[in-house]
Amino acid sequence: MIRAAGACEMLSCRRPIEEATGASGPSGSGCDGFACGEVAPTEGRNTERASRERKGAEVWNPDATRLRSGTIRESGRGQARRREALVRRFLSVVKWVGGIGLIVVLVCGGGMAFLYPTLSKTLKEQRERAMGPIVEVKTVEKGDLTRTISAPGTVKPKTEANITSRVSATIIRLPFEEGDTVKVGDVLVELDSKEVKAELAAAEARLLAQRASLKSAEASLAAEEAAILGTKASLDKALADWERQQELFGSGDISKAELDVYRATLDEQRASYEARLAGLKGSEANVEAARAAVLQSEADVARAKENVEYTIIRSPMNGVITRVDAKVGEVALGTITNAGSVIMIIADLSEMLVEARLSERDVARAKEGMGAKVYINGFPDRTFRGTLRRVSIQSQRGEDGATFFEAEIVLHLDGDRSMFAGLTANVDIEVENLEEVVVVPSQAVLDKRVEDLPEKVRSTSQVVDKDRTFASVVFVLDDRKVVMRPVRVAASSLTSTAISEGLEPGEKVVVGPYRALRELEDAKTVRLPEDEKKEDEGRPGETEVAKDGGETGAGEDDKPAQSEEKASSPEAAEEESTAGEAHASTAG
């Protein structure tokens, strides 16, 4: 084997050849293929290269030294490139690991953020079940209880008038607006009167004509009466002549033919008289008809005059205009017999009522004179008083098909004129008043099946009626435990219940929350709100201590972890090894 000094012919390597060619390379060619990763040249070329370098070293020994120095410098740059490549690989791995770690952190953090409320709620419920539910208690006291029945209603004025027109005419003036106060006799609406005045003139003309006809008929009747008097005289003379001629004919003084002439004259006068009588009756009828026509014409004139007056509509009462539904220029429709469209509404707001609808179940308990509390939606912060004045005895059916009885409650406004008609209201009619009784919130009284009561409670209580299906019970607080106590209810309202037996003033009963009440059992341990407050005050301190200790431990553990990570990194070990080799070569 030939020793040679110089550099490897692979330009990307530039490593010095320190031993004989073929002795250090993996293929036996003299090139350190494992160190640089290049493919070793063939054995012939390596031998020739070694021969040339040997000759050059014998001739130019100082140059060879410089050549080796240059080779060492070139070798240092190659090592730097290797280190940069290793750093890039290391940073790439760090980026991938960091990205994956960030994704894991985001996923886990989102999952924890989503699950935390549920987990927190579950843990809290488990803790509460272990320590007992938190309940609210109230000391039993005596007080007054009013039993009421409720009904919906609507606020309305005592008196309300719809102003309509009795004639069809155009509106030419509306002196008042909505909200104005009016008095009896004030002009509310003025209609165009030209047409109705023309109708009045025509009716008066017809009246004059009918009166003239009546006079003519009366004159005809008078003439007929005079004529019939002459006819009656002629008939009487003919009858007297006929009777005298009959006597003469009986004595033989005249002949039959002469007697027949007098008989014909009598018959003629009688027929004429009867005709005059019939004519007289006709004249009388004409007079009656003329008189009726005159009366009719007079009625038409009177109606026409009223229509003229109806063109001026006046207020029938003192009140306030609550609504105006017409405008100037519009036609107000109406007739004498049928009221037309509503022009405006006037209400007497000095006394307001609530028309309530009582159900069939409550109507029998409502009596006139009972007091009532009225809650009006338009005044949510006020409670009004009222008195039941009337209850209808005839049922009505609403739009939804439900049957109800109308009740009238008078509002006590004490001179307050700020009430509005048409507001929705709810009425609580006071049907029973209990004074100085034990009163508890209605929510505190529960209905339990008698068969579900504990045997001790069911057997020792004098209040439980074993023949009934349900029994009313309350839970009384006794040294952090609750005791189921059967009670007898005297009366109840929406918010309060009067207890006639089973409770005494001064005892503490559980009043809520409702969910805890439903789950309570006899002799069960409970907690009060102040207990939870104390627990919440102690819990943050423990959390802070745990947090500080965790951070301190983590800080102490970080250092060895970092050292272990650095020592266990293969890239760092290789980089340190390469740096050591370069340092040794430079020193040599």
C-alpha cells in the first residue's frame, strides 16, 4: 500500500488522505466513504493519483505542507456545511413536533372547554349529594290570608256613547279631536245640510197641495149634502102624493093608470135620493183621504225638519272623546231607522269599571260587595282596589268556546284621571279573609301519598287521614336535618297557605328550591345557603396553594428534563462529535 499526503479527489469531500489508499474506505480504495457519503473512485485511478502525489511531495515538500494547510481549511468549511444541514434537519423535526403538539393542545383544550361545564356540574351534584342539598328555610309566623278567585278582564268606562249619523251626508266640520273633553250640547259633528233642506222644502210643498185637495174635497162634500136635502124633499112629496092617490083609487075617484103614474114618480124620487146618498158617502171618503194626505205631508215635513237638525250632531253627555273614526270630507252613512257608521266615541271617565269573566267554577263564590285587587297591564308597578258591583246571572260563550259569567268591578281611582279604556286587566276577588293564622309559602306545602309516608310519620301523626289518598306535609328543619311533618291546610292562595294544625310559630320550614323540596326525605341532612358561602370562601385559598405548588414543582422538574432531552438527542451528539473531530484536526 502507498502512503500519500493530499486531498480526496471528490470535490464535495476535500478530506485529507492520511493513510494508504484502500486502507480506510469501505471499498478498500482509500476514500472515507462512510465519512462524506461519496462513492469511492476505482483502484487504478487511486493508485495513479497516489503516484502523482508522491512525486509532487518529493519535489515540492513545502507546497505539500501548504496543500495540507489548504486542505485543512477546506475540510473545516465542509464540516460547517454538515453542521448547518444537521441544524436544518433538527429544526424541521422541531417544527413538525411543535405543530403536532399545538394541534393536540388545541384539540384537548377545546374538548376540555366543551366538557368543563358538564364535568363541573356533575362534580358539584355529586358533592351536593354527598353533603346534602342546599335549601332555603323560613321561620313560621302568624299573619292574615286572603283567599281569592282570579279572572281576566278589560277596563271600560262607566258610560260610553257611540256617535253615529242618522242621515247620510258629507262631514264638513269636526270641532273636537281625540282626547278633548266635551260637555252636553257641544257640537261634535256638522254635516252638509243642502240635500236635507231641499227635501224639507219639497215636503212642505206637498203639504200645501194636500191641504188644498182637502179643502176641495170638503167643498164637494158640502155640495153633496145640500143636494141630498132637495132630493129628500122631492122624495117626501112623491111619497105623500102616492099615499093620497091610493085613497082616491080606493074610493073610485081615479083610475088605475093615474095611480101608476104617481107610483113611478115615487120610485124615481127614491132612486134619486139613494144615488145622492151614495155620492155623499164618496165625498166623505174623499175628504178623509185628503185629510190623511195632509197628515202624511205634515209628517214628511216634520221628518225633513228633523233631518235638518240631525246635520248638527251634539254631545249627549259630559265626557272625553276616546276615539275619532271619521275625517272631514267623508260621507257619514245613516238613516232614521238604522244607525250608520261610528264617527267617534265619547266616554265618561269619571268612573272606570273592569268587566271580568268568571269561570263556571268560581261564579258561585263571587258575591256583590266583595273587595278585589286589580292588576292592569298598562300599570305594572301599581295595584288598584275595586268592589264587585254586579255578577251576571246568564252565561255567555267566548270566541274560544269557553263559558263565562260577566262580572263588573268598580275601580277606586280616588280622583286619578290617568286610566285608559280598553286596557287588559286581571282581577283577584277576595272571597275569604283569615286573620292571625299560621301562614307559610304555598311552595313549602307538598302533597304526598299517604302510603308513601314513612311508617313513623304515618302512625304518630294525628293530622294524617288514612282514608284519603294524599296528605299535605312540610319539612321542618331540626339541627341540619329535616323532619317530615303532616299539616292540615285551612285555606290557600297562589303564594301563601294557611295551616290550621301541625305547625307552630317560630319553627323553620323548608321553602325551596322546588327541586330540592321534591327530593327531600324524612331525616335527610341538608345545607343552608350560608354553609355554601363558607365553602366557597375556603375553596379559592386551597386552589391557590395547589396552583403555587404545581408551578414550583414544574419549575424544578424542567431543568433535568431539558438536560435529559439535550443529552438524549442523536443530532446533538453527532454535532458535538463532529465539532470535536474538527477541533482535533485543527489542533493537529
